[in-house]
Amino acid sequence: RLEYGGCAWHEECFVCCGCEQPIGAQSFIPDKGEYYCVPCYEGRFAPRCAHCKQ
């Protein structure tokens, strides 16, 4: 079991809101009540290059 935000979670239930894969023990980013793995968060919210948009 995992604990975060005063709640207990089954490891398979604590999933990324982007890719829906279990977050497990990897780093994650909470945002407005949702949880994202780092790659999904960066893919959705990171600033983009003005030239190539990546």
C-alpha cells in the first residue's frame, strides 16, 4: 500500500491521470487533485520551444 495526502492507496490504484499506468514508487506531480508521472506532466504542461514547438 501507498500513502499520500492522508489517504491509503493500493499500488495498482494510484495511477497517472495521463497514461493511466501505476505510479508506484516513481516520482509524480500532483496538480489540482490529479496525479501525473513526470513524463506525462512534462508532455502536457512544460513550456514549448517557440521555434520547433517541442
